[in-house]
Amino acid sequence: MDGAVERVDWLTGGSRRDAATERIYAAAAALLDERGFEAVTVEDVAARAGCSRATLYRYVGGRDAILDGVITRAAAAVATEVSEAVASLNGSERIVEAILTSVRAVRANPALHTWFAGSRTRSVDDYLASSPRLGSIAAGLTGLAPTDAAAQWTVRVVLALLTWPMPDPAAERQLVERFVAPAFA
């Protein structure tokens, strides 16, 4: 709100903007889980959220902003889990655990798992692989510099394991320890 102080809404008990935004993102996440990104329209999300398209655009933005918001929220939940798992680790050990915990957490997150279990389009893969937000999250979790290309590379390693899973977690660990860890030793 451009410089204005937002009041506590009597109906929501908090910020009306926050309540609307969360409702829209929850509706979008459910639809993306059910249909996939390419099959969901702004009209679908507005209808599921129980608001008009104008309200959706005012609070969230268009289709790309919806995708970004859903991914950012899901990634934040994964980042919290990964952060706790790697808190006491450093160097290549931290990077290995960050990658493997990310893979486990994404697979356990309904909003994200559906994307990787099913087919995705090239545009979604390109978005995920080059997302500055995901790169920034990866940098923070691995201890790499945010501008370091290695942060984007670790995102791509996670995406590769999600897209082409190994037979079991032990095989994935062995692969990451053998080929990724030496790059950061």
C-alpha cells in the first residue's frame, strides 16, 4: 500500500491483502496440483479463490506472478527444512546434504512433487533452472555466493535428480558424493 498504513480488517482479523493473497495462492497451488501449470488459467484461479479476475490481478498479478508466488511459497517451506538439516555443516558436506535434503523435501511437498512426477513443459523447466529466487535460496543453503554460478548449478543438480530419480536414496547420495562433492572440496 503506497505509504498508507494498512488497518487490521475486522472480518479477517489481520490484513485483508494478506488474506486475499494467501487465498489466491492456495487456490492456485491446488489447481496446479490437479491440472499442471499449462492447463490452469487466471480465470480458473479466480473462480477457485472466489474472487474476480480484477481482484486477483490487484493482489497477485498475472499468470507468471501466480506461478512465482506458488513456487516461492513451496520453496520457502523446503528451504526451512534444508536450512535446519545443514545448519551444523560446512563445505562440500553442506552442499551434498543441501542437495539431498532438497530432493527429499520437494518429493514430500504436494505442490512441488506433482510438477516433478508428471510431465512439464520446456518453459517451466527453463523457469525453474534459471530462477534467480531459487538460485538465491540455493546460495543461502549451500553457503555459496549469491552471484556464484555454482548456486544455479546446484539447482540444476536437484532438478536432475527430481526429473530422473535414481533407484533409491542411497544411490542418489552415492552419485552426489562422487560427482558433486569433489567440485566443492
